[in-house]
Amino acid sequence: MSDPGLMLVVAVFLLAGFVKGVIGLGLPTVAMGLLATRMPPAHALAIVIVPSIATNIWQTFGGPYLRDLLRRLWPMLIGLLFGVWCGSGLMVGPYARYGTLILGVLLIIYGVIGLKKVRFHVPPAKEKWIGGVVGVVTGAVSAATGVQVIPSMPFMQAIGLEKDELVQALGVFFTTGTLGLMLGLADAGLLTVSVAVPGLVALVAAFAGMFIGQNVRTRMHPDAFRHWFLIAMIGLGLYLGIEAIQKIATGL
């Protein structure tokens, strides 16, 4: 990767890590969205994999709820891996050019749901089978776009996880999904030596951004930041969607 390309990676992951440090999530969403403006989603995901796994593992073990979460979310986690396996190849197959369009639409949906503060409710009796379905759908979407927030995020809010539980649950879920994606990328031959340097640079920049974000969180109201972050995600989604439609229309 050229020097300007590495500078882009540093800037993107500083911002993505900053967002995660302030609100507890958003690193792969921000990174995939921004990198997809300059490269195919599959290449972007190959760079995102390492910092995403590292930060999510840290988040997974950053609380006391791991055992309870695994007992509660295991159908969703198994469904997630199955969905990723079923969707393997979507980023590099004949439908790869639609990945950016899907990513743009997902970012818009994610932003609108967040801004509208839409809340769903899943009764405990239906939690496991609905969780399994949500996991499969999220896995397939993740295999095509690298983003795992839809429909998993609304579901985990709908089952009534408290704030600290939700943060740790997101770490568990994203770690599981990202490991599944990593295996798919390796099988497709995309995890090569060529992504080692940008991946390492991204990892350092992501942790630096998280450190800055965690310090800013003590001085800034997270709700205000989250509001403008969601607006930015909608704008980025619109940009990616329009760009993808133009490329599809012209046959590029």
C-alpha cells in the first residue's frame, strides 16, 4: 500500500477508534463505510479484521457478564456463524459490486433507527428462536458487507440488556462474527502479506483513537455525540449508495 493509502488507514481508524471509545461501538461500521469509498468492501474488510477482533476481544472480557451472556445468546451466535458461512463469497463473487450499495442502505437504516430511538420488545419465551433467526440474517448481511449491526443491535436492545451487559454482549457478538469473517477471507485468499502492514497500522491507530475517545467521553455528553454520529452515518450511507448505483448503472 502506498504512503497516501497508509495515511488514509491511519485517519480512518483514528476516527473509528475515537467513536468506539466514546460510545462503545461503531469501529467496523465507520471503518468499512469510509474505506469502501476508496476500495472494494472485501479489501476494506481484510484491513478491518485485525483491529476489529482486538478491540472486540478487549470488550468481550471487559465485564462480569460473559457466562450469562453466552448462556442467553448462544442460538444467536451459532446462527451468526451459520449465516456468515452461507454468505461466504458474496464479497468476491459475481454479486460483489452490490456490497457497497447494501452497506450504504444498512448505514442509512442504522442511522434512522438510532435517531428515531426505535425500540422493539422480544418476550423471553421467544428470545432464543428469534435470536437464532436474527443471527443467521446478520451473518449473511455481514458476509456481504462486513457490518454486523443490523438486525443484531435492535434485537439485543429488544431483549432488555442493561447498558453494561449490552456493551459486553456487543463485544461477544462482534468477536464471534469477525472470527467467522476472517476464516471466510482466508479461504478466499484475501488475508495475504499485503494487508499485514495496513492491518498493523490500523490496529495501532484504532487503539490510539479509543484512548482519545475514552478521555473525551468524560468531558462530552455521549448522547450528543451519538446524535451527530448517526447523522454522519446516514450521510455516508447516502454517498455510498449513490456511488454504487452509478457504477452498477454504467456497468463498472
